[in-house]
Amino acid sequence: MQELKTTIGLEIHVQLKTKSKMFCGCDNDAQGKAPNTVVCPVCLGLPGALPVANKQAIEWTIKTGIALGCEIPKIAKFDRKHYFYPDLPKGYQISQYDEPFAIRGRMEIRNTNSEIRNEEEFVTVRINRVHLEEDAGKLIHAGDKSLVDLNRAGTPLMEIVTEPDVTSPEMAGDFLRKLQKIVRDQVGVSEASMEKGHLRCDANISLCEMQDTITKKQTPKKMSPIIELKNLNSFKFVEKALALVEEKLKSEVDSWPEKLTKETWGYDSVNNKVYLQRRKEEAADYRYFPEPDIPPFDTTVFDLEKMKEEIGQGEEEGVANLIAEGVAEMDAKSLFANKSKLSQFEVIKEEVSDKVLLAKALVHNYFGAELSGAFSTKDIAMALDHLSESKINKGIFAKITKEIIENGRSFEELISNYLSDDKAGDLEMIVEKVLLENHKEVERYKSGQTQLLGFFVGQIMKETKGVANPQIINKILREKLS
Ligand code: ZN
Ligand code: MN
């Protein structure tokens, strides 16, 4: 039986949320502003205007590269990519050609074909490069006229290009969802909303008929045209459009051309259909050459080790590590999603014996106050150890931790106020005092109104400022009242 193998490569543009644009000082946030008002000679492409590269955008691109496991070459440069379009007044885009900021990365994703083909559960999608460029303006079509708005011209765009390692439409969706989390949550450089166009995806898909499936020889015998889908603007649309093209190519296997061909297709999300836009004869020649107004960039000016620390772990890795420490899966996920609680966990866990309880206490808010400010983690850890050994209950734990966090009191001092067995003598005196002061209630209790026990407990708690152990109070009370 013939086997058809799907090959998908992705190109993703991510809009960076820097304060200013890529090569000028214009505001990078033009939302709600009138067309062509957030512009200057540089982003309008006026002759003689000089670009100055945005350091923040470069730093963020390198950081994203690191998060994607890329190598960071010591030297990077910008190049001019020439093409004509009405929303590109310079006649070229400043981009990066052969010396981008990050190369050769990787991302692990779940292999949706693993069961069908008996393959590995995870596959590595290699990242070819991460480079930085400027966005073009926008064309607005109004009736028979086209209008140009250059507010978006010069917005920093990070382009991430994968190798063709994705083997199903669902995996393309998974890759994008994971990438979105990395740039939005882990590295924090973009809002990465596909709907708003902060994250735009182009996909290339082709099918191969394999030579011999019995001996598992992975040599292609025949290849479909390469279909490019441009500007897909939701995860679902990426998956749907790719699935439609995949289906179409499969059904046409007998009429695949001998010669390699390339076609650009569009996706109509309203009718869930794909349609041919154009056939490509030859690769476009952009006549790249080094941008003469921006010198090559020395990336060693950045502290890459510090960047690595700032990025931390990705979600999957982080959750897996928490689970490995014994934390329940649900707790691990919520803990990882809350960066401030996660960092508290990392600090306090060194001092407690029960990390699982620490995670629970953080996720389910056992503490009497928000864990912030300059509280003593050592004292918090001691309180947790007491809770773990059931020496105190959750209510007392909350009271003690509130005092530690808000008033900087020490655990030792607080726990000595808390009347334990060896202080039962003091507690007995308090119980006697309370019973004496409420002799009428004592009589009623003795005549059968045993529900008054709760009233006595309450009075004693008040007297001891709430730190007494209710179980011990109950025990003493029953003795005195019997
Ligand atoms: Zn500008
Ligand atoms: Mn690009």
C-alpha cells in the first residue's frame, strides 16, 4: 500500500510590544489613532532619513531565540529586502538575510501520528532562524479606491521560521499554541493575539509518496506541489486550511506533476474552503544587500546567561519538574501559571520538609495573608512543618502566618503563645475563669443545654486571642463541666 507523508513548514511573524517602533522613535501603539498620524520621516521612508535600531527589540528577539533553544551568533546584521508595494514607501523592507539574531533552535511537540504510525510520542520541530524586521503599512480598500495607512509601518516584527518537521495539521496548531505561550507568557515580548494580527502565520505543505513502507525506507518516490497558505489568523483556521489542502493533495496523487511546482492558496474561513491564488514560476529575487545605514551588531554586548535566567522554564518543563517533586498535577499547573506563587514556592521549598503541602498551601491559600513584602521564609517554613505534623490546624496556621507576614513576628514567639499540652496549666486557669464569669450558662449546661459548649469555647478563644488549640479546650471543658 502506498503511504503518503505530510510535510509542513511554518513561518510566523510576531509583533513586538516595544514602546517605540523598530528604527525610529514613533509610538509603537497606534491603536485608535487617526491614519498616518503616528509617523516620522524614518517610517515614512523619506529620502535621507536615517534608521536607528531599537535595542529592546533586538534584546527580545535574542531572548526568544534562547527560549527556542537557538544559538546566538556573535555577529548579526540587517539587510534590505527589495520589493514594491504601496504600503512600503521605501521600496525595501529592512530585514535580516544571512546573519539573523538566532539560528538552529528546536521545539518539542506531541506527535499526533504516533499511534497511527507507531512513531515516537514527541517530535522535535527544528527552528531554522529567528530574525528581526520592520512591518509594512496597511492598505485599506474602500470601494474602488485603496488607501494607505502608514501607522503600522516600522513596527518591530520577529520572524520565526521552522524546518519542515511538522507532519500533521493538528501539530501545526499545537506548535503555534506553544509558541504563543512562549512569546506572550514566558518571554513576555508580545501580546501574541492572532485575532489582532500580533501573531501571523504562513504555512507550507506538501505530500510525499514513500518508496517502500515495508522496509521503512523513507525515500520519497513522488512529491505533490508545495502549497503555501498565507496570513492565517487563528489556530483553528491554520488547522482547517491545512487539513483541506492535505485532503485535496491526497485525492490528486495520480496527477501530481513530474516537476516541482509551487502554488499560493488562500483560505476562506466563512465557507471553510481553500482556493488557488497564484502559481509561482520562480523564487522571487529580493536583491538582498546589507543595510548601509546600520552597522553589523555585536550580540556579545548582551548578558546571555542573565537572559537565560530571566526566561526560566517553559510551561511543560516547569509543570513536569513540579510533578517530579511530588506536587499534584492540578496544583503544579496552577502554581506554574502564577509567577509570584511559583517564585515563593522556589524560595520556601528549600526550608520545608513537605514540598507537596507547601504547593497546596500556596495554590489553595492556606496563608492568613498575601505572601508579599519582607517576611521571614524560615518562620513560614516552620509553621508549615507544624501543620504538616498536625501539631497545629489550618485555622491556627492561618493566624500564625498572618502575624509573621504582616507584623514580622517570629514563629517561636507565636507558637509559645499558642497553648499546647505543656501549657495546659495556663489554659485550665483561663477555662476556670470563663466558667466562673458565666456561672448562669454553666447551670444551664448542666441542666441539659449541652449546645452551650460552643459558647464556652468561643469565650476561651477570645480570652486566649484565638491561639489556643480547640481540641485541648474541649477536653478541659468537658472535665470541668462533668
Ligand atoms: Zn517613525
Ligand atoms: Mn517577514
